[in-house]
Amino acid sequence: MAGIQALVNQKNGARQGNPNVSYYKLAAKEYGASGSSSCNSSKGNGVAHTCTFYDVTEGDTDVPCTGSYSCYDSSTGIGVLSATESDFVKAYGTGVGWDSAMGIGTVNAYNLATNWATLNSAAGPPK
């Protein structure tokens, strides 16, 4: 992301500061409250070429626990990993918009740099 942010800075003619607020503003504008089917990465080559972020809506972040380390409590659903390889429990699944597994999605660097100028960074994060 540092390299992509350098391209954003170059395209916009100056350092842009902490980019997090702007990333989430762009994502909120693109996805809205119910997501954007045109920017869903599950469409493969059918995804829109105008997307800043490609929403990842399939899969999850999960690795089986091994040994005696308790990294997932299936009774509470707390943890980041499955209890065992045979007891697969999805820890952080993907969904529409922001999710724990993929954040706001994968980035189209050209569209990010181009769409950056449409933001008013002083307004703060989206509500």
C-alpha cells in the first residue's frame, strides 16, 4: 500500500497524509449501505472497470489449530481459527462491504489515485 499511496501522492501533487479516512470514504461512496454488485470480485472478468475497491465476498480467514494451543472457543465463537481440522468453524467470513477477512477489498491503484481528488479529506470519516 505504501507504493500505491506514493502514486496517489504523485497524481494529486502533494503528500496526502494518513490515508485511512479517505480509503473508507471512497469505499462508502462506492459500496453504499448494501454493497455494489458491479464491484463484487466474485464476478471475475465481469467486474466493472471503474471500481476503486473490489469487494471480496467469498471465503474467510481461517487456519486450523494444532497442538494444545486453544485458538478458537466454539462454545462462544471467540477466536480467529477453527477448533480442529475436522471441526471447521469459520472465524471471520467475508460479506458485502467491509468485513474482518478482507477489510474494504482489493485496490485498483489507478482508480484510487484518480478518485482521490473527489474527496474532501477535512470532513472526517463516513458515518
